[in-house]
Amino acid sequence: MNNARTFQTYLFTPTLRDEDVQALCEVESLAWASPGENITANPEKIAARLRAFPLGVTLATVLGKPAGSQFAFTFNWDYDLERLTTWDELTNFGWTDIVHLNGAKTGFLVGVGVIPEFRGIKFQHNLPGIEERKISELLIIFTLRKLFENGVDSVIACARVPAKYKKPDMGISDYCQFRRENGELYDPVLRFHERLGAKIVKLVAYAMEDFESMNAGCWVKYDQSL
């Protein structure tokens, strides 16, 4: 018996709907556990992101119930690693509507969140050419496809490192390269991005206020759509 469940993605239109923001807020409130001022986007930030760049907002639902979300925007980056400072600075503390630039050539993955009850499950879905996957993977794949289809050359993200607090004495450089016995990266978020094809391009001791990550982060880069 196939226990996989249906995954639906919705690409929002510029017409803001109250129910869309409500569903995205529900995901935000349930998906994030680590304390930090900008970990969870408030309703005003979510509405502003949707108005500024609807292409970059995706909601995943299971049987009509909100299950996960992904936010992204575009800006121009000249591949200078010195410009990759903090998540706070480059997203304007999560107010991505202010830094988004239509027609820019670099995509920025702001954050992907999945409600706990839907984590770790592979779902059937409506994305062509992709096998059953976890919702977090599907959200990234869907967003990467849309960004590359709409003209970006590369996509970056300032990845959280939420298992860093388990290795408090390890420097961020060593931590981001630390691997398990099977060869996979130790940190679950870095492992997730590497599995989807991203490369680590820069480590930062401070990315944003984030207890689990001990405020650190890793910049990762995608060079092609999945």
C-alpha cells in the first residue's frame, strides 16, 4: 500500500489574499523553535514579501492544510564573497521587499519552513520529473526551478547551522566541514543543501540571532536549477 501523500504548491499572484497570509503565518508560528528576533517572520513581513515578489512565495499544503513555506527574492550580486556578510544585513532583517530587485540575476533563498507533523515524510506531489520527496526538498526544488526559469544566474542562501549548539567548542570553519562516518555533513541543514547540489562558499561567525546555530551561518550557492 502506498502511504505517500499529495503535495500541492501554489505560486501566488500579485493579488494579496487574507487566507494566503494566514496560512503562511501558521507555518511560521509552528515551523521555527529556535529563539531569535528574526527567526519567525511576522504577518507584516509576510504580506510585504508577497506584494513585492509573489514569484518568490510558495505555500505547500497537504489535503488543504498548510504544511510548509518558502520565501525568496532577487538582487544583483557580483560574486564578491566580501559582500556576503550577514543574513540580517542582506535581507534587511527579513524585510526583503526593500532589498528585492525585479529582473536581478541572483536569487536569494530567505528561508524554508515545514510544520513538524509533516517533516521526515516523502510525499507524492505535482512537480513534474521529481520523485517522491520531503516537503522541504520539494519547496527548494520548486523555488530553484522558478528562479532559474525567470532568468537568474545563481541562487544563494545564508544557511542556518542548527546543530552547532551541540558542538559549542568547535570553530565554525571546522564545524561546517565536519562530516559523519557515512561521509555526509554533520549539520542537517548543510547536509540538506549539499544533497540538493549547493556548495558552501563562505562561513560567518554571525549570520543572525539564532540560539541553535549559536548565531553562525554558512553561505551556500546553487548554480543550476533542479
